[in-house]
Amino acid sequence: MDAEEAYAECERITWEQARNFAYGIRLLPAPKRRALAAVYAYARRIDDIGDGEQPAADRAAALAAERPRVQALTAGQAADAADPVLVALADAGQRFGLPLAAFDELIDGCLADVNQARYETWDDLYYYCRCVAGSIGRLSLGVYGATDPDKQEKMADDLGIALQITNILRDVVEDFRNGRVYLPAEDLAKFGCELAPGDSEPFGDPAWQARFASLVEFEAARARDWYGSGMRLLATIDWRSAACTGAMAGIYRRLLEKIAASPHAVLEGRMSLPGKEKALVAVRALSGVDRRGGGT
């Protein structure tokens, strides 16, 4: 399979399976758009392994099997010609000098999903968020092109953490039913919302719901701080890359505010933004409205 066919497959995967991110990726010029689609297609593969229905030992083994593939690509070795995602990722890595070793951190995070059902403290959760989301932020920055890597990588990392906190709040019920609790145990105890894998569901209890609303506001405030830090990245990158990042982050930031305004709705089903609202965020990002981190 040649690189053109490989990139086309990665874009198909991204448009079908990463729709929130696709709104931003489509704003990039073709070479960067294809490279970022390759990054997301491979990240999706790793995520799907970690979230699969196979026994934990099998998922852990499958994740471990991805490490030598990442290491080979990092070393500049040729990818398996029959694997379009790896072919595209290898090409993107060479063209843009991507920090492909960051996928090792993503694998670490997904192994935590397999082996760890809960997080005791914010520091524990912070490390997990940095692995599964900050790693993708740093890879994305590699596609955009860094002019001040030390500062920009920190911003990209921070933005990834903000997005992951938003995901955690959105998916709290679904994750619990899958045997995982991401909200730190110390925060749950602080607000009287104790929740641990294997517990009976408390989501229908009005008193628990009231306490949960306070917890959501606390976590939303934490996420806003990470958005504030991470969105500073937009002013340091070219306008098309800033539009891409602004669209993706803008969609999640609006989702965070929707969750904060109606915490009970999180307990009733997965919340999302309508397509028209996502498109509006993308238009604002393309126009540069949010380039310096303002707006919602």
C-alpha cells in the first residue's frame, strides 16, 4: 500500500470515529491534515485495544505488542506495508519529525485502564491524563511545527489534560458501568459522592445528585484552569493550526460548560453538542476569534 492510500484510510477512520476532532482537523492544509489523521487513527487503535471486551490479560498483551511497532517507527524503520495506519504514521513521522515515542505514554495510559479501576488523588489522575491526552497534544504540536518546544509542549500537554477532564465528567456513568472510576477518590470523599467499582449505582438518589453537582463544579473549575493554560498555545502557532486546535478545544470547552450548567444531565446519558453548534465553533476558530484563548 502506498502512502496516499494509507493516508486516505486514516482520514476515513478519523472522520468516522473521532468526529469532535474531525471538525478541527479538516481546517488544516492537506499535508498537516493527513498527518494528524494518521496520529489519531493509530491513537484510536491503541484506545480500542484498551477498551476492548477481551480478558484484561489479553488486552495488556495486545498493548505490549504495540510497543515494538512504536519503537521501530521512532527509529525510522519501515512500517508493515500491509498496515495502512502504520504506513501513514511512518511517512508523517519522517515528514514532520513527530515525537512518536509519545505513543509509548499513550500505551502506558491504556494499560492503566486495563489494570487500574480507580485513582486515589489528583496527582494520580494527572499522570493518567498526561499519558492518554497530553501525549496526543504533543504529537499534534509536532504536526503543527514548534518554534519554542519547551513552552509549547507544556501548553499542548495542559490542553490535553483539560480535554480529558471533560471526557471524564461526560462519561462518569458509562465508565462506572464498565468498572472504572476516574474522578479522584479524595474528591469524591470531599463532596460525599463516594463511588467505587463494584458499588451499587447511586445515580438516582436525589441527595447524591445534589452533592455530585457540587463536585462537577469543582472539577469544571479545575478543567477551566487547564484550558486557560493550554489555549495560550493558539497564539504561538500558525493560523490554520490555531484554527484546528481552537475548533477541537472549543467544542470540548463548550461541552464542559454544558455539563457544569446541568450536572444531573450527565447522570441521564452521554451529553454532546449538536452538529450545528460544533460547526459554529469551527467557523469561529477559522476566523481567529479564539486565537488568544478568549471566548467560549
